[in-house]
Amino acid sequence: MKIYTKTGDLGETGLIGGKRVPKYHPRIKACGDLDELNSALGWTLGAIKSEAKLAALISPLERIQNRLFELGAVVASEKEKEEIHLEGAVFELEKDIDEMTESLETLKNFILPGGSEIASRLFLSRAICRRAERSLCEIEEQNPSIRSAVVCLNRLSDYLFTAARWANKVLKEPETIWKGVK
């Protein structure tokens, strides 16, 4: 099977089910954002696998990648009312956030993204996650059945923020406090 089909050469692509839509369609935009997030997480995992101290992040991030792939398939489906149930995923993310937060100092200031390379990748993944969430919010207006996906991405951005802070702590990288412009 060839990787190229030439069916998108005129600016359209197919939803799962066969319906053709413009490549700027909100569903395609959301799929692209989810794909970019998944790619950023894969890039992050590549670095984490070389850092034994952060091995606890591998399984949750791999689980998240699989869920994002499944979510992308639902978003790319022409079935407007396909239900998405991600309450269990939200619970898992909250549990993971709470566990990492136990070892972190309480936030008293805004912090700037950065620190270790891995934390920086997690912060970047968080920013991409927020964009994907906004894309899903646009689709949700027409398809309220994806509400749990919006909630899940909101929680995922919290997870990625916390994971970045946790990675910096484990790697003994200080957080940079936002001080504003003087």
C-alpha cells in the first residue's frame, strides 16, 4: 500500500465513514492538534526513556498517547453523535496529579515554562494540549457528546504542567518564578 493517495491534493480530506470535508474543517483542525500533541508526547517519551529517574512517567504518558489516538479517531468520524466516555481517564489523571503534587512545593507564584529539557518538552506539550482543547470546544458546539473529551484535555494540561514541575524537582532543576516586566 502506498502512503500517498493523492485524494487530498485539492484541499479536501475524508472523515472516517467517507464524507469529504475541507482540510480547514474544525474536525480536521482538531485532529491535527491531537496528532501534534501525540507527537510532542512521543518526543518527550524518547527523552524520558533515557532518564531512569523519570521512569514513573513512561506508563502514564504511553496510556495518554493511546487515548489521544482513539480520541482522534472519534473526532475524525462522520458520526456526529458518537459518545465519548473519558471519566475514567480524568480520574486517572487526577490521581497521577495528586501523587506528583505531594512531593512538590505549593505554588505561590506563576512559574515560567522551562528547566530541564524533559520539563521543557512537557511544558510545550501542555501548550499544544490547550490548543487541542480549544479546537474540541469549537466542535462541541455542534456535538455536545464530546464534552468528556474537553474535560479530559483540560485535566491533561494540568497533568502535563504538574509532570513538568515534578520532572524539574526530580532532576534538581529550579523553577523560574515569573517576576513580570520591570
